[in-house]
Amino acid sequence: MNDRQDQYDRYDPHAAKEQQLIGYDPYGRPVYGQVPAQPAPGQQYEQAYEQQQYGYDPQGYGEQAQQAYYQQPQQQPAAPEYGQQEYPQAPAYGYDAQQAEQWIPQQAAPEPPAAEQEPPRPDRVPGPRRPEGGPSDPDYRTEQFAFIDQPDEDSEDVIDWLKFTESRTERREEARRRGRNRVVALIVVLALFVVAGVGYLWYAGKLPFLDGPGQKKGAAAAAGPQKRDMIVVHLHNTKKGGTSTALLVDNVTTKKGATVLLPNAMGVAKDDGTGTALGKAVEEGGLGVRDSLDSVLGTHIGGTWRLDTPFLENLVELVGGIETDTDVAIPADDAAKIPAVGQGPKQHLSGAMAVAYATYRGQGEPEAKQLDRLGKVLYGVLRKVPGDAKSATVTVESMGQILDPSLNAQTLGALLAKLGEHAKEGAYRTDVLAVKPDGTLTDDANKTVVKEVLGGSFTAAQAGAAPRVGLKDATGDDKTQIAAKAALLNGGYTFVDGGKADKTQPATQITYQDDAQRTKAVDVAKTLGLPETVVKKGENAVNADVVVTLGKDYKPS
């Protein structure tokens, strides 16, 4: 039976395909049955597609089924009834069962009822089906679109490159943004510095085209009452003889310093009312010179500092020498032990060199030249004096000089320290007071130096003191001036010699500058035997309360 069946299977391939191994009998022999009906081609494709989608196709059957479906004629065998199963006849005896299992297709699972079928899912829907019996198109196959479900091998590299490019761009933008912020911050800081600097210059009044509050405040302070500390310095040349006089002024109100150099030809009054030259009065002992200067200048000098040249040399050495611009070269004098002094800017001078330069006066030079050199030396010393009052006092005491009783070392040290600070800051000036050949002050000296620097005015006189009366001769007769001077001194007035006028005038005139001085001016007119009509208000010299200008009409009584 088996041989016949095997022979029959060889000539009937459809019958062989219907047989399938269904098990083994008790003796270990294989048992074959009829092959169940194959599912429809559409169902076979869906089953293969689902197995391919879920990655389960152990024998590669899904792809073979698709190819068989599109390449072979479509024949749909009759499906058996649900629940029935037929087993194909087994192959001939002795056939290798393992080889049979390899070619036998997988048994299809029975189709569940329509009510229990799961609705198709979008991710499992197969591709469009070809119409039944239509022509095959080998150019469009499912495997050609496999890239849709398969991940790209370079996708991660592309994503990483995009991330790197994006992060690099962001870093560049961030760097540009930080750079812009730094530039803006730098511009803002520079603008603030410029505004602050301009504001300070404007407030201090240092802008040439604008007057700041500081300048207005300083101008207002300068226009009002000012406090000044002032001393007179008499330099005695112990080797060659001669004296030089200067005023050291500390303007406490405006915080400025000044040196005013006084010519020896300047006229001052003695105790008996007679006039003399300043230099002669200092050489005679200097008694009463300070009061005489106050009378002439309308000032209040606080003390007298007699400075002999050896002590000036010591002072310069104590501060470590000075630097100044020299206008002349001074040759050395071995006999007088005077070293040579070079000419030029920023010359370093030792103590002996400073003394030689301060006292030098060339042949035929005016006294103003020598006074200007003394002013440079004093300015150089002040710039080197310590700014602390105690340290400056120690320097003064170290000179070994015996000071005037009116000026002790503490007072002098404190004044020098303040003047030194003004000199270091550049708030310092040096002026030579100009006088006429007869020793009287020029009008320019009265208006600029005496009024602005020294603050000389009639208000400087002490309350209850006799008024200062200036006498200027415009008669051209010396005897007339002497007679008028005697009359004023006998009347108890402080005489201020005004010298001679530039030109004569016919009528005598008495002027006062302040309304409070009118009564005094009328009294002066009566003292000179003049009518009240010669008195009028006008601008006077700042160093006198009342000024008398004698004309040719004046007749001594």
C-alpha cells in the first residue's frame, strides 16, 4: 500500500502536497494525513505581511509568499469548513522526516469568526492589493519601500552634526552678545568719566567758556571780606651787607598764597611822622617798620621774621635743596666762599647756591631783578617745607635762629606749612610792589597788589584809631606840601605820603570812598583851612581813608 501510494504521489504532485506529517504511531512510525485547504491569496499575503511587520518569519516564508502571489497565477482552492482538518498522505516509507519538515509549509491557523476579528490597525495595513487577475508590475514591489520602516544608519550622525552646528552658532551669538555688552559698558563708563571730569572742571570754574558754581563761589568770597595771615620777612646779607623785604600772605578765605616783594625805596613813616626809605628803616633796627607798613598799605601784619643769610642757607639744606629756574649764571667767588650757579630751567640749588642767587644783583640792574630772584628762592623753599604744621615747626627750630618775640616757632611753622601746600598745588603768586622814584605807590600797585593780594583798605584800621590821610602834592611847590603835612600831623591824623601828582591842578580836592568817612573828610578840610565844598566822594587809594590832593589854590595858614 505504501509503495503504491508513494508511486502515486510521484505522478500526482497535488496529492503529495496534500499529505502532511501529523504524528507517530506507538511503534515510532510517522503518520501522515491529508493537507488542509490553503487560505486565499489575499489572506496568505496579510499573514506574511503581519509576520514581516513583527519581525517573525523564521523560514522567510512571507517574502516567498509575496513573490508567489504576484508571479504565479491566482488559484484559490476551496476552503474546508471551519473546524475541520484534513491530513495529507505521508510520503513513502524510508523518506527522511527531517527533510520533509523543511519543505512542508507552516500550517495556517484557522480563521476566527467575523464577529471576533480584530479591526485593522493603521500600522498593520498592507500595501494596496492588485486587482484580481490584473497584470503584474515587477517595477513596484514592497521590498523597494523597506527604507520607510528601517532606520537610517546616518540619522544619528546627522542629528549630532545639527546639534553641534546649532550649539556652535549659539556660542558665537553669545560671544557676540557679550562683546557688544562689554563695548556698551565701556562706552558708558568712559562717558561717565568724561561727564564727571567736565562737571568738575565746570564746578571749579576751570572751563574758559563757562563760569561754574565753584568759580562764582570763589568770586563771591573774593568780593566779600577775606581773612589773611601775613608776616614780614627781612633778609639780611651778613657777607656783603644790604637787606631785602618781602611779605608772606596766606589768604585763608580763598586758600591761596602769595609773596609780595617790597623795594627798599618804598617810603614809610617814622614815629615822629617824618618819612624814610624802607631799606634804611630796616638797617637801622627795624623798630616800628611793621606799623609803618600797615599805615602805608592798609594791612595788618602779624609778625616780623628776621632771616639772616646763614639761616636761609640752613633752611635750604634742611629741606634737601631746591629747584628753580635761574635767569643768570653766577660765577664762583672763592674769597667769599660762593659756589657757581648755573643758568637754565630747573637748576638744583644747595643752601650756599640759594643764598648766592637770592642776593645777587648785577651791575646796573634794577632792584626789581634781585627781588625777583629772592622770590624764586622763597617759593622753592615753601615747596619743600613739610605740609604738617608740627613737622614744619621742627624744621624751623632746627635752623637755630632766634626769632622775634612777636613770632614764635609754632606760629611760623604753621604759616610755612600752609603756604607750602598752596605752593605745591600751584595756588601761589609772587609780585613785586611797584613804587615811584619818590617812594610812593603807583596807582597800578594800589589797585592790583595792595587791594587784591594784601587786602589793604581803610577798614583795616583798628576801631577808634586816627584816620589815615593820604597827601598828594599837585602844586609843584615842595614848601606847600611840607606845610600841609605838618598841619595833618598836628591834627592827630596818620600821615600817608602820596608823593607828587603826575601833573599840577588849580584847585585842591579832598575825596572819601565810603559814606562813613564823609565826616572825617570834612574835619580834614577844616584842619587845612579849606571850605567843605572841596570834599566829595570818589575813588581813593586803598591805603588811606581820606586823600588830599593839594592844588595851587592852597595857601598854608
